[in-house]
Amino acid sequence: MMRLILLLILSLNVVGLNAQFQEGFNDLQNDMAFRGASIGICFVDVSTGETLFGNNAHQFFYPASVQKVITTAGALSLLGSDYRYETKAYYTGEVEAGVLKGSIRINSSGDPTTNSAYFNPNFKADFLQALKLKGVKEIEGLITFDKQESVHGTPQSWLYEDIGNYYGAASQKFNYKDNLYRLTFQQKQDGTTPNIARIKPRVPYSFDLQLTCSSALRGDNAFILGAPFSSEREIVGSISAGAGAFTIKGANAHPQYTFIEEIKEQVKLGSAQGVYCNEQFLCSTKSPSLGELVQVTNFESINLFAEGIINTLGLVYTKSYSTRGGLDVLHKYIRQKELDTKEIILKDGSGLSRLNAMTPHFAAQWICEHYENERFRASLPISGESGTLRYLNHAGIKGVVHAKSGSAEGVLNYAGYFQNKEGRIIAFAIFINQAYQSKYSIRREIGAFLAKCI
């Protein structure tokens, strides 16, 4: 009898929650900010796995950077939070009067954080210090890198307008300084083309400026166009008119070149290609832990890091540092978790590909499945406080919602979890596609909806 009473109470609670979510959804759906938009929602009880509420929950949506929770949670489970990369350098020959009569080989492991602005380990400093300790001021031979993969690392379905810009930086076997560069322009008056004032770090590109300064369209509205291994870049769009300096960022598909150019500033390099023997260890640098990398990936939504992580899954499990190799591993992991593979289409690790697709139901179930992973939970930004959720600060939800956001033109998505007033942990996914009102308006209404659900 007692069991029946408990079941009845639980059933009434679920009914009450469903009504609460439905009321909030009705307000959301009727808001002008969502006119013409596609809205997908799913709420799941983490303790039972029961779906509490859904709208278009089994319909495909473009997830944008919500895709990163799939990549990061999967990698934490498959590799462990303590996994680290290691970049090593070896040399051949002997040092004579400050000259290394040999060459240097760099053995890279796909570390996306090499000399990253987000982390402290510094391979370049370790490399130069090791040369200094051996008295090397000049290298007779070349600095070479282990054979790279046959592809350039850019997922095939990325858009041409994305791959030249900083957020389209692809992960390679050797990465350096977040695989990006900064172009600083001297601003000019409205309608004129600005001049390039400086480029840092050095990259092997020539630039065709189809860029204008605009007083009407303020901010960075520039796009850098160019194929990954082409040496030519076209810059279109506009930047703010004015009299100061304006900086934009581009994707560097040649991190090896940039590294060598910076080493040349400290050490004289030769071009001898002779055969050298007796290779010896020079130095090594270990990366931050995967747990630390995942936290920055989700807090700051760094595409390069997510692509590096997915490629690493390929390297560890299939010996192929590639998007395809990593996605094959992730698909197998999803099947092992007995989740429905027909509810997700994976094309990359970061969510930049517009061909990615996911249902709200899958996203919420994924959060449920990985809720017990403390490192994963800690990697999700907190509403009104951290990462990409700092602006989701509606009254009543600050510090309560833990989630990853995903945004693009016409897209604003969230997937994560919260604890409601009854103490129940609820995993959720809110996918908004084809919404072309301001991001501020859409975010505000999503915040109000979540406040009603909590």
C-alpha cells in the first residue's frame, strides 16, 4: 500500500512538472522573438531518465557549439581526465663552436595547446633553453616535424567563409599559438580601404584587401577568405572607420612555419639536408590535463581545442589523427551507451559544420548519461557567472543553470542541467533555430522560460 502511495505521489509530481514546463513553453512560443523560429525542448529527470517534457524533442536541429558537450564528455570517458599530450624534440650530430652539425626533429602528438594563450606550458621556451644549455647558436641542418596526416585537418563540411577566420582554425599534428594570427589595421575614413599596420605572429600569406572602413556598420564585420594551404588570403567586409588601430584574427594553417620563423629570431638556421645519425633527446613539454583542456573548451567554446580532442580520439584508438577517425570512435562509444545513433549526425568535434544535427532528446539524454562525471559537470559554464553563460543572467537563474551554449546566425541553443526548487536534478536541451531577432531578446526570453521551470 505504501509503495502505491509513493508511486502516486511521484506521478503527481511529474504531472505537476509537465504542467509547469508547458505553461512556460506556451509563453516562450508566443513571444515575438520566436516568430518563424523552430523550437526544440526536452527536459529529463537525471535520477530516472524519464522525459518530463518535450516539444519537437525528436526533431533534428543544428546544435552549433552544443556539439562540444558530445566531444568533451566522450573524450573524458574514453581517455580519462588525466590524459596529457607530450611534444618532444630530438637532435642529430655534435655541437662544434656553437654550431649543431646536424638537424632537429620535432615529434608532435596533436597537442592543441602548444604555446596557447589559455595555458602556461611553453614548448618554445623549453626548446630554446635546451639549445642554450648545449651551447647551440646555429643549426646547420633543418628543423623538421614528424610526418603529418595526409589531410590539412579542416573538416570537409566547413564553410569557405569560416575556414580563414580564427574560429575556423583546424587542429593539426603540430599546433602553435592557437593556430591563429592577428592583423592590425590603421583605420581610415568611411568608405576607404585601411592599411595593414602589423601581422603577429608571422604567417606565409599575402593579402588582397577588399576591406572598407565603415562609420555606419561598427565593429568587426570582416571575413578572411582562403583555402587552408593556399598562400593567398582575401579580406572582405568592413571594420569601424576612425583614426586608431583595429585588429582582426585569422586562422593559421601553417603553425610549423610560424614556429620556425620565431626560432630564427633566436638561433641561426641552415638548410643542409644531409643524412644525420645518432639521434638524441633534446627536450619535451607536457600539456595541461585533458580535464583542464575540456574546461577551457566548454567555458570559452574554442573550436580548435574541440577539433584537437576529436582527432586525438582517432589517434589513440585508430592511429589516425583525423576528424573521421575520431568520429568513428565517438559513434562506437554512443552505441555502447545504448543511445539512439539515429538522433545525432556528427561531422566535426566543435559544431562549426552546418551539417551537424542533433535532437533535443539526444542532447538531454547525453547530459543524463554523463552527469556523474564530476570533471564534465565542472566544465559547464554557470548562468550569470562564467564562460559563455555569463550573459544568461535572468532573475531567478543566476548560479543555478549549468550548461553549454551554441550560437550562430539565427541559432541559440543550450544543453545542461539545473536543480529545481524540489531538489530534483533535471537535464535539459533548448534548441532555437531560424530565429533572427536579436540574440539579446532571444536569450532574455530563454532565461525567463528557465526561471519558470526552476
